[in-house]
Amino acid sequence: MSIKVTVVVQKEENWYIAKCIENSVASQGNTIEESIDNLREALELYYEDAPPEGVNTPTFITTMELAL
């Protein structure tokens, strides 16, 4: 079985933080690729005992501009 999840990667100081939007599982790495690989491993462990529910529902992501 395979599922699709939505991932956001942000740089924080010397780390790249990868976070899954659907369940808030996160991981980090020295590169974008490493953070995503580490997140993949974390998600596999997260879903190891419990099958995912509602993960394949579409997620809408956008940006917005604020006047400050």
C-alpha cells in the first residue's frame, strides 16, 4: 500500500525541517533531501501499527500577503 502526503520543508538555522501536513510528524536533516528521507522513515514508523485514515483527501495550500 502507498499513500500520498503533503510535506513542507523550511530552513531553520543550519537545519532543514520537513513536516507532514496531514499528521504533524516532522524530521530534520542537513539538506532538503536528507530531511525528506528522514521524514519518510518517521512516517513509516508512525503508520506501522495504525493504518492511515483520510490521508488521501486533497489538501489545499496557498500563500497570502499581509500588509504590516
